[in-house]
Amino acid sequence: LRSAAAENYKHNQSMSELQAAMKDKGGMTTVGFGGTSGDGEMPKGEGEGFKWTQTDDEVEVVVDAGEGTKAKDVWAVFRPDHVKVVVNGETKFEVGGDKPPGLFRKVRPDDCTWTIESGKVVVTLQKTDEQLWHDLIAVQ
């Protein structure tokens, strides 16, 4: 048990250093959930035309689609390491597929969904496990 505690401490120290390095390079920002102490902070981010956040079991990506966009205008593809959102024939968001790298971790495609809210496509990706995503896109 003493060894496990030491290993856990080293792992947490390494993860803190990784998060700090990623934040310094602009690849990650954090937002607090459930308090102001810093506990429970989850990585989030944004890119051209999208923002993403996460909980323990899902990642939410909000994609700009334009006012007046209706469900019939949207087409989405979900694969374990690939997500694509097309609006009116134009790809608005894509990670993975023919454009490596893929998602940071795998998702459960059959449990992923999307909705339209005020000119935005809100994509919900179901994680395969409750692991923290340090970014939306895998590091090559």
C-alpha cells in the first residue's frame, strides 16, 4: 500500500506538470467545476468555429452553424476516433478520419448525439471510459 500511495503521488505530479506545459503552449485552458479551490478543474478549449468542454463521461463540442440552421441541414459522422459535422454541404468541424490525428481518446459512436441550439450544433461525445481528456485532438 505504501508503494501505491507513492506511485499515485508521482502520477499526479507528472499530470500537473503536463497540464502546466500544455497550458503554457496554449493547447489547454481550464475551467472550474464545483468550487473555486482548483479541485475538479477540467480541461476545455476552442478552435476555429468551435468550443469544447467535458464532464467525467462525455465531451461536448459546440460548432458554429449559422442562424437559421435546421436539423435537416446537418449531417454528422461518429466513429471511435473520428467526428465530422457538415452543415448545408460544408464541413464545419472534423477531427480524425482522413485528417489525422484523431480524437484525444476513443468515444462510443452509437451513444454520441447532436442537437441544434441558436445557430450552433451541440455535439455530445460519449467517452469509452471516465478518463480526463487533456485536449480534444490526439498528439501525434
